[in-house]
Amino acid sequence: MTAVASRELRDGEVVFVGIGLPNLACNLALRTHAPSLVLIYESGAVGAVPERLPVSIGDPALVTGSLMVCGMADVFQLFLQNGRIEVGFLGGAQVDRYANINTTVIGSYAKPKVRLPGSGGAAEIAIHPHRILIVSKISPRTFPERVDFVTSPGQRVAKVITDQGVFERDASG
């Protein structure tokens, strides 16, 4: 999954990186076929070239060698909302057939079975880049008919990369 996701990235693209499998895929691409990939992390590391795999968006490994380190507001306003991000790379607890992502609750919002971390920046990341890639393992729990809560809309999702295949939007949208 990570290798397939990595190959979706082209050298020189500007990528807003999510933690977990998206982070692993982006760093693999950077070290193999896309050495000029520009990695931007929500924490403010722009043009990060970590020497080791960062464990979170706040990992100090992201700062050393970065082109710029700024506040989260600057990352969102100057880069994401200004259309400077080509690829948003996300994961999610649930993904439905329309590529909507849920990272908020399992069950009803009022009385959830499980409360998840929430959007973080994923709701913004899902609507501003030119294309979105999602990486997630397939299971009935992860890929329900409909997500329990739409944290991030799926309109800009180009591909959903799973352990059993890659799903793409059909020509009708």
C-alpha cells in the first residue's frame, strides 16, 4: 500500500502530508523517485526533509533542513487556502463510496460508540489541494456504505489506495 501510494506522487509536487501511512508514502517517494517533492506538514514545517521518519506532525525531525518553519495559521492561509498545494494525502477511520472521510465519531454524534481525534486540518486539506489521495486498509468497519459523520468531503479525492486495490473516481464523477 505504501509503495503504491508513493508512486502516485510526482517529483516537484507540493504535498500536504498527513501522519501515518501518508507520511510513510511521502517520505518513501522523497527518497526514491521524487527527490524534489515538497513536503508540508500541518505543524508548520515547509519543505521538510526529515533524516528519519517523523512520528507526528510536531516531531523535531521535521524542522532540521526545512525550507521554512512557520505557524499553523500561515501553513493554512499562505499555502493551503491560496491554492499552492497540489496533493493532499489523508487517511481516515471510515471512508465511504463517495470518498467522504470520518475521523470524528463512530455511531451517532450525540451518543458515539467511539470518539475519534476529529478533523485536525483534514477538513481543510480535503477541499483545497488540486487532488486528494487517501490510504486505508479495507475492512467492513473502515469502508461502510455511508460514513457515520462526514469530517472531510470527498469531492476532490482522486484515488483511494487500499491493501486490496486502488479505487478511482469514474468519468461521471
